[in-house]
Amino acid sequence: MHHWLESIITFIYPAQCRCCEQYMGVGKVHYICDDCWEQIEFISEPYCEICGKPVEPNAISDHGGTHKCRWCRQQHPKFSKARSIALYEPTLRQAIHLFKYESKVVMVKHFAELIKGAAPGLFDLSDYNYLIPVPLHKSRYAERGFNQSELLARELKNLFDIPLHIGNIIRDKKTEPQFSLETREDKFKNVENAFKVCEPEKIEWKNILLVDDIFTTGATVSEIAKTLLDKGANRVDVFTLARAG
């Protein structure tokens, strides 16, 4: 439905918040009320310095002056660090669902406000040569009509003037949706060798910030980081809206 048509409809039928179901003001088309937005659980320290997973203070081990969670000490992800803005809890979960599966792209403007406030505290954004959104397979792009990670990356570009690099890394293999797989091992196997860099010379010695909506196991972004590093990238970090795992 067009945004302007939704605006007209909500003047006649005030919208309900998709989280708490309370009625919002006339003309509101943002789907989630202000009270629920204020319930977003922002991630703060302590967290793993590699994957950004929130942990209890006694759950982090100090090995050689670095603070890593158990998974990162054992698995050694290919990205240098990953950071997420907030937990994948009810408000943000519903917002991402609206954005991703109900094509409510107006939600990206709310996400941009979160990004604007949080991203500078998570990364030195001047370090990056490129933003690269996690690519969709062409069949999934055709189904959805947009790449949610690309829309988020465009907001980062507009806010912080970092070049956006699209189309060079592609999802060459159609994979099962990660949420449909039960184990961490299955998720990593599912995306193994799924990505391809078309023009390696364009990423050689570049520092790259990967952009995605949700970090769960890190399987997808770790595989992309591996692919980019194998083709000459200098460093790959990861930025996501939400942390689910």
C-alpha cells in the first residue's frame, strides 16, 4: 500500500500499535507507538570485544589483554569485530518484521534515528573505505522487491558519508533461510561458499563495514568476511541493528 494512501486511511481509522495494540494518534502510519519505541533494549558493556555479544562480567575471559566470549575464543570468526545497536526483543523484532516481511519500508527512517545515535559510539566510522550490505540471492530479491540490508546501508551512507559498494559481492548460491535451520553447525554449513567477489581488485586493501539487519550466529557475515579477506580486503567489521544470538 502506498504511504500516502495509508495516511488517508489512518485519518479515518486510527492505527493500532503493532506491539501493544493501543490506538495511536490520527494520521500515524509508523505502526509502533512512542511508548514501545522507548522500550528498545540498547546493548551496553560488558560484551565480547569480537562479536559484541552481551555477557555477564564473569562470563568473559581475559586472554592476553583481550575480552572474548567463549564462542569467539573457540571459533575465531573471520570478521574483526561485530556490533549491534539493540537486543532483538519485542519492539525491535516487530519493527524488523514489518520492514522485512511486510514491506513497510517507512520503518527505515526509524532505524536511521537509531543508527544516527548509536553507530558513532560503536565504530570509528572514518576507518572504512566501503559499506557493503549483505547481499540477497537474486531469487529472494525478486520475491521481496528490495534488500533490507541495502536500505540500512544507504541510511549509514547518508548519515556518515561512507561510500556504498554494491554488486561486487553476490550471493552466488541459493541457500535455505537461516531461521529455518536448528543448529549453529547447520547455519554455518548452509552459507559455506555461498558468496562470490566479482571484481577483487576493487576491494584489495580496503577496510569494509558489512551491514545487516540481525546478528544471530554470525554465520552469514563470517562467511562474507572470509570471502572478502580471501580476495584481498584488509579488514572486515560488521554492523547490525539487532542482536538475537
